[in-house]
Amino acid sequence: DIYEASGITSVVQSFGKKSQRENLWSLSKIEFLSIVKESVFLVLIVIGILIAGFVAYQSNQIYGTPSLPLTRYMVVQIAGGISLFSVIILIIYAGEAVHRTRKNKTFEFYDALPVSNNTLYLSKIISLTGVAVVLTLVGILVGIIYQTVNGYFNYEIGMYLTYNFAKIFPAYLMTLLLAFFIHVLVNNKLLGHFIVVAIYIGLPLLLNLA
């Protein structure tokens, strides 16, 4: 019998720079969505917003009389109220990003894929950076909503963006990088959290005492 070629072409696997970028983007998106869709994340965001609004309300009164919620006051007051919960979120999920792979043993799955460890870790850092951007934007949105509810519409968006992305966002970024680095080195998640909190609280205290 004579068999004719079926016409099926061979599949060529590509492991070049383009495929690496696509893998990085895909993994980053998966990590980011897995964080922002979690109920714990949303609960912490809501609590942070409520506390930020309460801090702004209490700080924006003079002898019991509410004053205008000027943007130059709002950026500081809102950041002061929501930053703590933002830092908690970043520390928790930096640990989760590292230890989720170890706990579920998905590293065995990734070992079978054309994904390097550098790509895997970088995707987690990118996703956490995206979370930090979301937290920064939430602070801006809360300030604008608070001003609107109180009948003040001179938002000064430039001031919001400058203050939050020049001062608050870099602090978030340093926090998540510190937490991620510690958790990569420490196999125990709770111990990693403890070390990060100890550094985060203890280092400023030592600098003040010096």
C-alpha cells in the first residue's frame, strides 16, 4: 500500500525573547488576578478605606467645626489612614506569592515548562507592583470621593498624583521588595512575616535612637 503524506506540518517550539516576554506577562497577570480577587484582599481594602475616611473626618475639624477638605490636607490624611493596611496587604501577599508555589509544589510543574526561575520570580514582583499601584490609586480615589461627598470639587488631581506616586508608591515598592526578598530566603512563612515586621518597625526606631 502507498500512503500519501497527510500534510501535517511539524510544530516548532519557540524559546526566544518573545516567548519569554509572553510567559512573563501571562504569569504576572495570573498572579495579579489571584491576589485582587481574594476576599481577604477586598476586606482589608474596605477596612482601610473606612479608617482613612474616619481619619480624614477627625483631622479635618477645627474645634469641632468641619473645615474645607482641601487637597493638600486630604493627600496626607488619607495616606495616613490607608497606608498601614496597604503595607499589611503587601507583606501578606509577598509571602503568599513565594510560599504558594512551595506549598502547592507547583515548582515541579514549572520545572517541566520553558520558564526560568528568574521569569517566575520576576512575574511575582511585577504582580505585587501592580497591587501597589492599585493601593495607591485607591488612596487617591478615597480622597476625591471624600471631597465630593463634602461638596468640595477643586480636586487638584496633579497634587494627588505627585504626592502619592512620588512618596507613597516608592514606600510601597520598597516594602514589597523587602518582604519578597525575605520570604525567598526563609522557608517558613510565619517566620518570614515576623522578620519583615521586625525590620519594618525596628529599623526606623534604631535610626531615631542613633
